[in-house]
Amino acid sequence: MNPKGAWKFLTSVRLAIALLILIIVLATVGTFIPQEREAEFYQKNLPGISGLVLPLGLDHLYRSPLFLSLVFLFLLNLIFCSLQQIPAKFRRLKTDQEAILSASSIILEPQERSHLERWLETDLIQLTSIFRKRHYRVRVSATADGKTFLARKGWPGLFGPELVHLGLIIIIAGGLISAIFSQRISLALVEGQTEKIPGRDFSLRLDRFTTEYYPDGSVRDWKSLVSVLENDQVRLQKTIEVNHPLKYAGMSFFQMSYGHDWDRTLLELEIVWSQSRRRTVTLKVGETIHLEDGARLRALSFIPDFQVDDSGQAYSRSAEAANPAALVEMAEGDKQVFLGWVFHGHPELSRYQRRTGPELKVDLKNFSAPSFSVLEASSDPGTDLVWAGSGLLVLGLLASFYLPYREVRLKQRVGSPPVLLTYARKNRDAFHREVKTLLSLANKKDLKDKGDE
Amino acid sequence: MNEFSFLLLAFITYLLAMLTGFLSLFGSGSQWRKVSYFLGLGGLLLHSLSLTVRTVHSGQPPFTTMYESVSFLAWSCVLAVIIFERKFRLEKTGPYLWLVVVALMALASSPALPKAVNPLVPALQSYWLWLHVSVTLLGEAFLAVAFVASLIYLLTPEKKPGQPSQEARRQNLDQLAYRAVAVGFPLFTLGALVFGMIWASKAWGRYWGWDPKEVWSLITWLFYALYLHTRLVHGWKGKKSALIAVLGFLAALFTFFGVNYFLSGLHSYA
Ligand code: HEM
């Protein structure tokens, strides 16, 4: 392809259409193929197409070379298209009088053209007022060579599409910057904990963490009261909530969720030796306490959502306290008398227990674990570009659709018939017809301009 | 009167607006056109009362459950129908749009969509919910106008035996669809994409994350960008543009309904 052909190809709307279709198809595919999973997942669940998914990068489609190169080509298309359109539009605005009268018309195409029956002599003044009332800027000039009448309005509409395209270029640029430079760190903090922010010279301390609930028990809000510390000095104290992040030194801190530090659960256990002999103790997971008669009780571990897998191993199905259980061991002297899982709310469950005395029972009365707040710290230098681009995009759309550009030229060179030229971005024929109607108003001097009453 | 009585009355009024709309297609139906228009206005009033009662009662924006969103989308469609009927005359497109409204109302009032008020999860408690959803659904209502006009365009034969040319009709439909996109596209851009990105960046700490709902609203938006540009290239205007306007609205519907039911992601609240 020669350079001119390549330029034409890169600026063409046909390329834009082709790329839009391809991007739509690929984006759709990406919503039906689960993204960002392990290779085995695709081999197991999509055996038919995994040979296609993995080499093409469809498992991480939106950052795959295939998708990114389409977006990049689209960006080039947008840039080159704008580079071609913007100068042409400025030229249209600049060709005021100088060129109109010259024989070699450099007035830009496309425009509608027709010849008038006669030159509007004195009615030019009336015509001026007709167009001014319709918010046109009117300019009339006369030289020895001839006369011109120029009326136009809505220049923002002329540049509307360019504003839209420029906004998009900026948004895509912002997106690329985000993809390359944005950083996200997840922080899990318990009350009182201070965490240094990596790569920054400040730390974040969680002062208080509260979860608010609705009457039905579902979560209403999480609130983290945090302090920003620089050199051990409190710089700022603020409550972070969902939808209300903290911004500090180019970083934002978001409330994402919360959790419990189950490894530090405090257990309340009741030991029943017999009907008459029982005792309640509290201890932390990992702790051992001594009971009377040289007996020892040890809490080995705690699982919030107890489940047993195929091989008999206990694990937690979730991080919620849906089926809480503690592993407890009790010994008298060097003889183990109890080992097993005790379940909260189900003292009768003894399936996972081993004990010597049939009377001996341990019951998990209560438990509480310190909760931690999950915050996310992010810095994203692309965000502001995206907002700026979005602003231009929306303004450009409004200008494109609601401030239509209109241009009317009447010109007569001495010795040739008068010519009417009109230009609009859209609906050109209709506009030409409308202008002719306006001209006929001026033609009939005695008729008043009905449209203005 | 509670929200459901108002909703039912609105439903019945819309049904009548549709019937009188279809009557206006026969013979010199200008009387029926007027009746249909005023029935539509009355229905809009009743429907607004239903939405207001719900909002006051729940203290939440009226689009946090599927029932509320469908009802609000129907309300937006009625608004779009009335505005376009006043400004441009919908002709044949009108009654078929009422059919869409009636279908949405039937869905909203059907038992398939639970009517209970659910407390809002933390991420949804934001005034951006108001801006994001209302502007998006309002935009989609105008895209629905373009959808129906384009569908009728595609179904109107170029020539009918015994009749001269249908060209004038087809051009009116094409023009109507374009005008509707010219309103719907900026609204959708602002509501779905721009407000959506702003809210996502506040709630989740990133403005874009390729979540299925996000991708599908992008796909919808790209369809309409495609629609606008096909009109610049000779040969694409007309049938191909109309087809794209139809596909674009189907994509919008999939974003609205399909993503929640078929694909999982962060947006699956309702
Ligand atoms: C998603 C991407 C794009 C969007 C949202 C977009 C948006 C728009 C809009 C809203 C208009 C005005 C349409 C009207 O007034 O009816 C327009 C016009 C136009 N667009 Fe795009 N555009 C996109 C991509 C492109 C690309 C890649 C090209 C490259 C060739 C392009 C070339 C044009 C041209 C030549 C016009 C006509 C300009 C004029 O009438 O003065 N667009 N675009």
C-alpha cells in the first residue's frame, strides 16, 4: 500500500466500522468465557474450545494482545480521523470574504448549490434581519467585483464530533495509563494496628472498626475510623465507609469488606464431668489452661464453617461463622481424656470426638473473634484523564446533536448569475429547502415574515 | 390507594392508550390519536403516583429491585413516547411502542418479580444510584423508540403492489429512529458509562473492571456508535443502520435482564 493509500485507510470511517464490529464480537465472547481462570479450568470445563481459548488469550481477553491491538488500531483510526477533520473544519470557519469572490472557489465541499433568479438588491437588509432573528451571525460585504452575504450559526456543532473523538482518545489514553501504572494494595487491619503503605512515607492506623446491621441481620455499613501517620505524627483522622473513600497524597483508601481473625478466637467452653460437676472457662485458640486435679485443657484450633472433605480432613467452607467448631484436647496427667471437635449450638454432636469417660463432655458455649477491616489502597494516575475525556465526550455529544452548524452564502460576481450555497452537517437537502423559503420571504417585500410573530 | 392500585390503574390506562393507538391507524384516525395521547398522559400521572408512593414508603430510590427497575423503565418509555408524539408525531411507531410499554408493565406486575423492599447492601447506598440508573433507563427508553421505528422500517417493504412507493414512509421512520438515538445515546453515555465509572471508582476503587455488566453496557454503547457511523458511509444507511439499531436495543435488554440471570459478577445485586 502506498503512503497515501495507508493514510486514507487509517482515516476512513469504513475502518472504524470494521473495528467496532470486531471489538463488539470479541467483547461479547469475553462475557461468555469465564475470565482469568487457571489453564486446567478451561481444559476441564470447555474441552471443545480450550485449544482455541488458551493460544488466543481468550482466558484474559481484555488484556490479550488480540484485543489490545484492535483497541490500538481503533485509537490510531480516531487520531488520524481527527487530524484530517479538524484542519478542514477550521478552514471552513476561516473562509470569510477573501476567497468567496475569487474565481477559483476554495469553498469546502460538500455543500448544496443553486442559482437564484435575481440578485436581491435592497432586500439584503431585510434578509439580514430575517437571519439575525434566527440567531445567525450575518456578514455582508461589497466590492467592485461583487457582493457576498454570509450567515452562519452553531459553530460548536461543527466541532461536536471532534470533541467526542478527542474525549475518546483521552479516555483510551487514560485507560492505558491506568492499566500500566495503577497500583492496588489490600490492607487487613484490626483495631489499633498500624500499617506502613509500601513505597510511601506514611502509615495508616485503624482506630475503630464498626459494622452496622439492618434489623434483619444483613450488613448496612462498615465504618473504619483511621489515622494517617507521618513520622509518628497524626496528620489526619477520618472515617472510611463504602462509597466514601479517603483521599490522601495521591492515594485513595476504600472500604471493601471485613473479616474475622479466627486464629485469635476467644472461646467459652463448658466442661461437664458429671451432672453435678461442671465448669466454664474462657481461653484463646492455642492456649492451655490448668484445671483442678492436674487436668489441662487446650484449644487446638477453631473453624468458623466446619466441613469435612473426602479424605476426612476438616476445613472451613467459608469465612463466615456458619457452622463454628473448636478442636479441643483435655488431659489428666499424661493421659489424654478428650480430643475432638465441639460444635456451637450442637452439644450432642460427638461424631468427631474421642474420649475415655462416657460422662465427660465439652461444650462450645460461645466464641468471639477480633474483626478486621479490609481496606483497599489504590493509586491510579489515569483516572483524571478519564474524567477529563468523559467531560469532553458528553459536551461533544450535546454539541453534535443539539447545536447544529448552519452556513448560508449568497454571492454574485459582476456579470454572472447569483449563487446560493448552503452547508449543514446533516439533513443538507432539508436545510437548503428551508433557506430557499427564507429567501422567498425577503423577495416578497410586502409580505411580513410570519415566522417571527 | 397503595402503589399497586396506582400501578394497576396505570397499566389499564396504557392498555387503552395502545388500543386507541391501533384504532388510529385505520382510516382517518386523528381523533383516536388524540385520545391515545391523553390516555398516555393520564397513565403517566398514575404511574408517577405509584413510583412516588413506593419511594416515600421505602425511603430508597425506586430502582433497587428488578420489579422497581422494570416499572421505572416502562415509565421512562411512556415519557419518551409522549415527548416524541408531541414533537415529531410517531405515526405507526406509536401503538407498537405502547405494546412495549404494556409488555413491560405486565412483567413488572407479574408475580415473577418479587415486590418486597430489600435493605440496600453497603455498595448501593449512594446518591450515584439515583443518577446512574435513572439517566441510563431514561436513555434506554429513547433507544426503545429507535428500536421500534427501525423494526417497522425493516418490515416495511420497499414497494407494495398497487401502491406507489413507500419511500416517504421509510424515510420518516429512518429519521425518527435517528432522532431517538440522538436523544438516547447522549443520555445512555452519561448515565451508563460516565456516571457508572464515577460510581464504580467511589465504591470499588476502580472506574472500570471488565465486569460482565460493564462490558455489556459498553457493547450496547458501541452498537449505537456503529449506528451513527454507518449513516456516514454511503450504502450503509437504511437497512443496515436499522438492523444495528435493533441489535443495539437487544444488547441493552441483555445488559438489563440477561447479565443478572446468565452471567455472574459484581453487579448481581438484584
Ligand atoms: C466509539 C467510538 C466513537 C464514537 C462514540 C463516535 C461518536 C461520534 C458522534 C456522536 C458523531 C456525530 C454523529 C452525528 O452527528 O450524527 C461522530 C461523527 C463522526 N465520526 Fe465518530 N465516533 C467514534 C469513533 C470514530 C472513529 C474511529 C472514526 C474514524 C474514522 C470516526 C469518524 C467520524 C466521522 C468522520 C464523523 C462525521 C463528522 C462530521 O459529521 O463532521 N468516529 N462520531
